[in-house]
Amino acid sequence: MKEVKLELATELTIKGIVGFMKKKVTPFGTGAKVDCPKEYLGKSVYLVIIDE
């Protein structure tokens, strides 16, 4: 599995948002996953990492 580079930023502006959801990252094999409803299959998504 290739490693994805994380772009560091403190602010993000996106136009045309249909909605958003807050989910918890869970372990999956040797990686991790975030569940997403199947109605978004084939759509482009952004995963925003926040430090809580």
C-alpha cells in the first residue's frame, strides 16, 4: 500500500459542499478506515484530520 502525503494546513475552504459527517477512524487490517454511506460511492471526498 502506498503512503499518502499529508498536506498540513490550519484552514480549509471548499465550495459546493453537499454535506459533511464526523466519523471515527477504525483499524482495518494493517491500515485504517472511515465508514461512509454507499450513496457516496464514486464521489470525490475529502478526509480532514483534526486534533481534538
